[in-house]
Amino acid sequence: MRKSVMAILLLLVGCGLWAQSTGTRADDHKKQSSPTVDELKQMLAAQQAEIEKLRQAVDDLKAAKEEQPHAPSLGTVASTAPMLPAGKAPEPKLPSVFINNAAQDTSKPENPTSLRYKGVTITPVGFLAAEGVWRQHALLSDVNTPFNSTPYAGADQAHINDLFFSGRQSRLGVLVEGKLSMVKLSGYYETDWLSAGVTSNNNQSNSYTNRQRQIWGQAALDNGWTFTGGQMWSLATETKKGLDNRTEALPMTIDAQYHVGFSWERQFGFRVTKNFNNKAWLGMSVENPQDIFTAHGNATNFDLGGPGTGGGLYNLNANYSFNKTPDFIFKTAFEPGWGHYELFGILSTFQDRVYPNATATPASAAGAFNSTKTGGGMGANFRGTIAKHLDIGAHFLAGDGIDRYGTSTLPDATVHPDGTLALVHGYMGLATVEYHTPKWDWYWNLGTEYAARTWYLNAAGKPVGYGAPGFTNSGCATEVLPGGGNGFTPGAAASCTGDTKDLVEGSMGFWYKWYVGAWGRLQWGLQGSYIRRTGWPGAGATAGTFVTPRADEPMVFASFRYYIP
């Protein structure tokens, strides 16, 4: 373009010179004289100045065009504008560069995966699940297994299998995070649908409908102190990193009740932890208390709780214990370079109100008093990685009145003949092996839970408490007729106290990840488990004989899940 402009300018200059030359010749004819040399030099200098001005104008025009390379010229706009009826504005059209980018956006996910709102980051979490379970002996349960309800042979359910499908373990949640100069603020909410209004209670997962799994707030200071309050996993539950929330080391099972031997709670807690250079952690929590109670042969001379009060928004079909103090849990964790190690202790207080004259003649509430027992236990967790792919773990908890922290919810307490509480000694243990690759997760678990015999003889020489050899077990293996006459009331074993001595479960399974990427994760899994429930020996049908009840439960689980990114 510059060459064309220069050619035009030179042509104009040439024409000007010719015109001036012609005029000069005409004047010569008139004046009969020629211009001097100085006059010619002045004329050439003036023409050269005009050429320089035109050249500068061309350079300025080119520079302006380079600064706005996409701006259409007036001529282009005029030539491409469609003819429209009078009064109708033309529809705007995006340049082709924007049209092409929009087409590309449909082929890739939007970023970021978190949202920004008023200075905080909001991250959605969760998965959608389609799952099923088959059990050889019917438990009439969803994908969570009530381990301590595994039926003895005398129950009708022990002679028929059940099969259920469910999407109720689907989980949705949201993590909200904000950062101040010296503290990080977080809030977390997580829910699923594994609850029913008549089964909600405070015993373990505090799972009121709509089921709040977790709902807590947290302040994490830059100096290593962290304060967390709300419903969360108990501090007794193993974590994978320090004592951090949302790093809980849960068994990889499809079974929503996890695995026999796994120690946990999800309940109210207020937790304080201190991080020492990501090598050691100390923590203490104040958590919601409850008492799981079982007794036989006892007198009705005590109270330790009652059904929920409707006006108090507790479940009318569940029992709640009278609680004197919260549970206190203390924990330390170490990560010296290989492995994750935890030591923790639980301190619990139990109470009831005793009426010593309830059995007197005449019966009287005179002399009633409150009886308190203090229980607790010690536990340890370990987890380590071998050759990048293999994780091994060991978990143990033992003490008095701590069985509520086991997944099978064996009893914490029973009762003396005088109505005062007696704490049940128990322990639980779990060994885990996990093998991980980018596409596969394999797992093997072996766990057990135990509740000790805790029994006494009353003034009449009859046993009172839990697991006494004098309790009747003669009918634990004899099937009985159904009840109710409506087809939906299976018969329970008669003459069968059947207090559980221990539960043992072995399981193995896998998760196969079809897709892991920016759009989330798609995976499916299978799990096979075998449970054996063994009761304390009790009196048989013949004097001097004893019957040890036993129940076995093979189970198969399947799951198909989509995890949101």
C-alpha cells in the first residue's frame, strides 16, 4: 500500500513540475526572460518539503492501522451491511474468532471447579450411587449391615435370603473456605439419605432425617492451632493426615456400616488440635455422650433414660440416656517419615437413678439416689505405604464402656442386682490391606469386636446382667412359627437370650475406575463379606448342658458411582 501511495505522490509532484514549467514558458514568451538558478533551487526545496509531509502522513496512517488490526474500515462496513426495512436495527454478529472459541468451550469442562462468592471459595463434593446387596440370611436392611442383628438359626429370617437395591447412599456436600491474614475459615456440610424418621437416634451417627452426616465450622490458624465445632467424625476415628478433618481413613467397603472392628462415631464435637511442623499433632475433643445398655434378670428399680420427647424434637421410638458429662477424647498423631501413627484415649461417664426401696413392701421411692460410673479406654491406629501401591493398617481399641465406638454397637453397660450400673469390658480390632493403581483399588479387611461377660447373682440366686451362663439359650437353633398372621411378622427365636460374645468379619472387594478426569470420576465395585456372630454359652434344654448360639452371614454388595469433579 505504501508503494502505491508513493507512486501517486510522485505523479502529483511531476504534474506540478510540468505545470510550473509550462507557466514559466508562457511567462518567458510574455517577459522574454528565464528564471535564475537561485529561484529554481527555492522551487525544488519547497517541493521536497511537501513530499516529506506526505510521506509522514502515510507513516502515521500505517501506525494507526497496526494499533487496531481488527477494526474494519468504513468501506468494509458500508459494503457488508445488509439492507433492512426502515426502523429495524441490524442484529449484532460476533466476529468469527468468538464463534470459534464458543465451539471449543463445548468440548472441554468449565474452570474452575470451585465458585467464588463474596470472597469465599465454594466447592461442591459428593457422588451419586446405584447399589445393591444380597444376604444369605435376611436382615431386612439397606446397604448398611446391622452386624449385631445377624439372626441365629431359630429365627425365621435365618432360613431365607433377601436382596435390595438402593440409591440412598448417594452423598452431596459443600465446602466453603475463606482466608484472612492469619487464619483460614472453613465450613462443611454433607448429607445422604440413609435414614428413616423412626430409627433416628444419638447412638452412633446421629442420623436425623434428612440425614446430616457432617456439618461443622473450623478456624485454622497459621501457627498450627485449629478449632472445629459441629457434627463430625469422632476424634477416635483414624485420619490419614495429622488430625485433619476430611482425611478420615475409612474402610473402602460398599457397606455403609463399614466393617466389624472399625472404631468410629459421627456426632457433635468441639475439637482443638495443634500441628507441630507436620510431624506431630496433639488434639482434644468434647463429644456427645450416650449409653448403649443391655440387661436380663434385673429388677425394675432404676432409670437411666427414656424415649425421646415429641416436643423436644427427639425420636419417640428411640431411647436416650441421661448424661452427666460429655465424652472426652485425647489423641496424638506422629508422622516421622514413614507411616502414620495414632494413640488416643476416651473418658466417659455413665449414670442412673436407683430406687433401693422399689422392691420393698410396700414399695417406695424413698432413699432414691444417683449412681455414677466412670469408664473409658485406650486405642491405637497405624497406617503405612509399601512400594507406593500397598497400604497396610492396624486399628485397636479396648476399655470399659467403650463398645458404642465400635461399628457393631455392642453394649456399654449392664446392671448390678441393686440397680447400679456395671460397665461392660470390650475391645475391637481391624486389619486392612489396600492395593492402589490408577485404575484399580483392591482391599482386604479382617475385624473383630468383643463384649465380656458381666453378670451377678441376685438375692434369690438368679443371674443378672449380660452373658450369664444361667441365661436360657435352649431355643436359639429351633425355628419357630411366624407371628401376626399378615405375612410380614417373621418369628424370632424363642428361649434364646443370645448375648453376643464376639463378631468376626472378613471382606474383600475392588473398585474399578472407568474414568478419572476433569469431568469427575466414574467407578464401579464389588464386595464380598462373611460375618460370624457367636453368643455367650447359656443353659440348654437339659440341666447341666450349655448351648453356644452362632450365626453366619455371607453377603455380596455391588455399587456404581459417579463422583462430581
